Amino acid sequence: MSPSKKQALFISSLVILWYSSNIGVLLLNKFLLSNYGFGFPIFLTMCHMSACAVLSYISIVFLKVVPFQKIKSRSQFLRIATLSIVFCGSVVGGNISLRYLPVSFNQAVGATTPFFTAVFAYLMTLKREAWVTYAALLPVVTGVVIASGGEPSFHLFGFIMCISATAARAFKSVLQGILLSSEGEKLNSMNLLLYMSPIAVLVLLPAVFFMEPNVLNVTVTLAMNHRFMWLLLLVNSAMAYSANLSNFLVTKHTSALTLQVLGNAKGAVAVVISILLFRNPVTFVGIAGYSMTVMGVVAYGEAKRRFK
């Protein structure tokens, strides 16, 4: 096999791993939180962060997937801790929303991340884009408004949590660019995850005790009635790490444009699979709204690339 074919096969394998991990963890989250009686999104997030902490350490320290980067100062550690708390909030908010919203609508709202990123970038760094770039964001927001009106399973609290998680995700990406901007303090995403995950666990642990005090009793009861309960939690947590790892590798081995196209397609694939699996009702208005949002995201990415 020629080197070019080997490279193509390797990248294809990475993309398949990325898709299956991202979509798999999303669908398993929905299944556990809504269909399985495991209504503990904070504890589930803590399981994800614990797996990310352990597997990140193994991957970086023992398997040498990426070079190990040390924290160089107390101020750098405090910045990473701040990012970790925001990261925590975005993941918990997303998981809470899955208790109340179908995956298809969750993905439609999540597609508005570029809108929030542009807003936070302007407010926090006064970074301006070309007017064409901002104009491309109008269908992104309009699409979600239309999708909300046409969503049969709309739930206000779930929607607020989903919007909050999306905004927090965008806020974290802008904040990361500000806090870790100096060359000496920049960390690649895998080393950042290595440091953020244990901090997230420490933040989430007291939250679980106060907000989900009966989680252990319910989990043990579920495990006694469903023998695959622990396996589902383990696979789900491992997939959360795999999603981060595969995202890093795909980013490393493909171009920004390819990543953008693959990312948009991934959301659409997740929507189709979730509708087939969970049989949640969809309307023409909802599909039209989501399609408009995706087209807006594509137009925004293209405008941003052309008018840099």
C-alpha cells in the first residue's frame, strides 16, 4: 500500500473514531439520563471527568501520545482552574438538558456556538469580524428560533440549560485564548484536559453530595436490576475521553476547513441517528429551523475564512 493510501486510511479511521465517540457518548448520555432512570447529570459528568483524568495520564505519561507539558507557575494553574470550572458548567448544563430535550433539538441549539463565540470575542477582546461574517450569524440564530417553535418536545428549563451550556462552551474557548495566550503558557488540548479533569472532579464532588445525595443508592439499585449498568457507565465515560482524544487527532491531521465540514456533518448524523433510535417526534418546521442553523454555521465559517 502506498504512503498516500495509508495516510488516507489513517485519517478515515480517525474520523470514524471521532464520529462514533462523539455521537456514541451523546446518545448514551440521553439513554442513561432519560430512558434508563439514571437521572443524575452531575454524577455522570463526574464519571466522565474521572475517566478523562485517568486516561489522559496514561496516554500522555505512559503511551506518549503527546509530549507532557508541565505547569510553569501558580498563575498558570489558577487560569487552568478557571477554565476547568467553566468547562464543568458547560458539560453539566449539556447533560441536564438531555434529561428534558431530544438529542435532535439539543444539537440544533448546540450549533449556535459560533454565534456565542463571536459575541464573547467582541465583548472580551474587542475583536471585530467583517460585517459579512456577522451577517452569516443571523440564520444561525433565526434557525434555532424557528426550530424551538416547531419542537413538539420543547421544555423551557431544558432549553435554558442547553443555551447556557452552549454559551459556556463558547465562553471557555474565548477565555482559553486570553488566559493561555503567551507562548510559554500555551498547552495543547490533551495536556489541558489532563489538568482540567481532576480539578473538575474536585468541583463536582461536593455538588453531587449536595444536589444528588441519593445517587449511590439509586445507582446500586439500578445495577442490581440491570446487570449492564456498570458497563454502560464505564463505556460512556471511556467514550467521553475518546471523543476528546479523537477530536485532537483529527484537528492535528486535517485542515481547519476539513474539520469545519466534518463537524457540521457530525451534528446532522447525530440528529438522524437519534431520531431513528429514540423515535422522538419531529416536524417540518423543526427540521427547516435546524437546516437553516447548519447552513448559517457553514456560511459563517466560509465568511470567516475569506475575510480574515
